[in-house]
Amino acid sequence: RAAYGEQYNRMAAAVQAMTGNIGKLGGCAEGVGKAWHSESIAYPYDEFANVWFGSIKSDRWAHCVLNYPNVRREEVGLWPREDELDGQIPNIRAIFWQGSDWFNQLTNINKEIQAIEKLDLVVCMDSTITPSGIWADVLLPVATHFERHDVALPWYKGHYYIHRPKVIQPLGESRSDFQIFTELAYRLEAIDPTVKDFGKRYNPRATRDYFHNADPVDEAYLSAWWNGKVRPHQGVTMSWEEFKKHGVYKFVFKRPLVAFRDQIVKGEPFETNSGKIEIFSPYLAEIDDWTKTQYGYAIPPIPKWIEPFESLNSPLTKDYPFHLISPHPRWRTHSIFHNIPWLRETYDQELTLNASDARRLGIQTGDTVEVWNARGKCVVPAYVTERCLPGVAVLFEGAWMDLDENGVDRAGNPDFLTLDEPSPAGAFAYNTALVNVKKSELAHRPGWDELATARSSVFRRDY
């Protein structure tokens, strides 16, 4: 999650190849994914193929809105096309947020705030009223996984399936994502004659009543998927009823899964033009005009160091001498669970500084500090330690934003400070930002957190 961070991953793969660790157990070439797709999408893919090629990089939506139509295709990550739509910048008038808290979690939030005020409509689907929901015009309450029937993998891949039964009926007016989208499909069908039978095509096993009674349809989809796809194609002998009773199905393999084993052991070609592992990429080397690629900007044909947009080597350090990183915290998942007071009581949202930097700035653990750059400002307590490099500041991602009357985030969300400039291969550059720090009299405690009493300072040593 840094500018040109993909170069580290490319070098890791190159080192694996150069040391003979591809196709070997423990060699680190990953290959355990077991993805599947549902049968709910019944219409031909080509009907809506333009949606994919018309999409932009998610952290560039605000840039696109604020600068339309004077935006180059490569600035927003539009894929190249060979038709009349090639290079056309989307005129974004509305946003539909689903399954994410992106207004709180994407880069350069102040730029997002400017952009959202220009939109005609913002819809947010979520099971809690997140900051994204607070800024939305329409809130659609979504049932949690305890309130619907489903199956899951550990994260997006893994070696076992998990049965997730419905534990309670959806609370209030909440519905599952599939129920909401099915109902929207029927409503689109009612107002737009070009999408005839869209509701039935989107959810072929259901009728309009699915919005009020999803259980039989969900059971039909899941059992058909298990019996028609999982069992015959993945060698599973457990029946659907057994799986529901047992709760977990762990795959049994005749031998450990090792990526690229057949290429190494049997000499099968790799999926490259040469059939070999290509540390030097001829494809990248032959590109003359990067604006005509999905990347937009140059990527070297061989992994190498590229100076980030902002770093401690930059002239910007005259005003912003700290390199800010925003790793994942232990007490929430991104912004999920930050609305739970008991979890916030266990740990402060704080800025970690090296002891030598803090001493120079007259800062001790527990002091309130301002962290700022040209993009924004936030207020947090400081934590001083020797376990942080000099010149580096650490502010964990995911805190729910809370602005004061001057637009200062008193919750300590680092994405008021991050740059909305993705790495060419598409990575979010969250950890590429320069900031300044000073002791402050501004209030940190967010409005929604006034009753929470963080006790973490009891266990901290002041320097």
C-alpha cells in the first residue's frame, strides 16, 4: 500500500525464481484459491460489458468529479478501448456505496468532501450507520450475516467452506444485499422498457415476493450450488444436509497444493510468450505510449526502486518532515467495529513517534498533537517509543472521521492526510504521505466518543 509498492512484490517473486523456490512446498508462490460464482446473474455478460471498461480507479472518483471534463483517461485509470467510448471520461452524478465504508477509508477525504457536494445522489447500503452513511442521501439497511443464510470461505480463499445459517430474522427494515438488488432490478424494469424482465433475469429463482421472504430461494440457490458445482467439480462427498449439520467442510488433498508444480516438475510452459518465468517483462518493455494502457504511467520491465510521490528525500520535507504510515490496528478491522465503545476503551487512536523526535518537539505520551499537511489536519494523542524509526509517524487507519467547526478531524483518521494518487499498477498509496506534527490545545475526543474512557495510557510509559 505504497507508491510503486508493486515493485516489492515483483522483486519477491524474482527472488523466489532466482533461488529455485518456485514449484516447491514452502517456496512462497501462492496458489490455494477456490473461488466460485453464483448462478444469480442470468443475463449475457456482453449486455453490460461496458460497465467494466467504463470503471475508474476507486480512489480517483473525487478527482474525476472535481475536474470533469478536463481529466485525462490515465489520471483515473480508465482501461483502453478500441471503439467510440475510448478515452471518454465518466460524468459522475451519483454514487452507490455497498459493502464498504469508502468515504471514510479512501485517500484524501477533504477532496472527497468537496466532490460529494457536487453529486446529485449518494446511496449507502450498510448494516451500521458509518461515516459513509452519514454523508449519504439515502440509507438502505442491510442484514448482517447472522440474519441471512449463506456459505463462506475464510476471507476470499482457503481450504474449507463454512456454513452460515440464519440465526435471527432481519431486524427492523433491513434486508440482505441480494434482496435489495432484486427489488431494485424489478423497479428498474418498471420504469425503463429497455431492461425488460430485468428482475427475473437478475434473480431467476425468485419472484417479486423475494423481498419479503428470501429463505426458500436462498436455500434453493445454496443447495443447487453445493450439489451441482461443489460436489461434482471439487470431489466433495458430504451432502448438503450433512454440511449444514456439520457446519464446516475441510478439503482433503492427496498432496499439498503447490503453485506451478507441473511447470517445474513436468516442464509444462508458463503462461508467458516465452513459456518461461520472465523476470524481465518483454510486454512492459515494448510499451511506447503508457497513456494507451490500463496503467497510464510507466512501469519498469524489471523490478526496481522508484522514488515515491512523497518521501523523506523530497523537498517537501522542509514543511512536512515526517513520513506517515497508516497500518491496520489490532482492535478493529479497517473501520469495522470502531463504533463499539468497549473496543475503543482498550486502546487509544494515537500517533506513534520516535522518542528523539518527540523530545525535540516537547511531546510526551498522552499529549494531544496536531498532524497535518496541505491536504488536511487531524488531532490525536501521542504515544512515544523507541520502536519507531526517527522521521516516521504511525497513525492507524480506520478511525471514524469527526470534523470540528473548522474542518479538523478530531478522531484521528489518517486519510485526511493521504494522497489520492494510486500507484500505476493500481495499489492504494496509503503509506506514501508526508506530514508535520506539533503539540496542540485542540480537542481530540470525537463527539460520538465522549462517554468512552480509554485506559491504554495506564499501561504506557512516558518518555
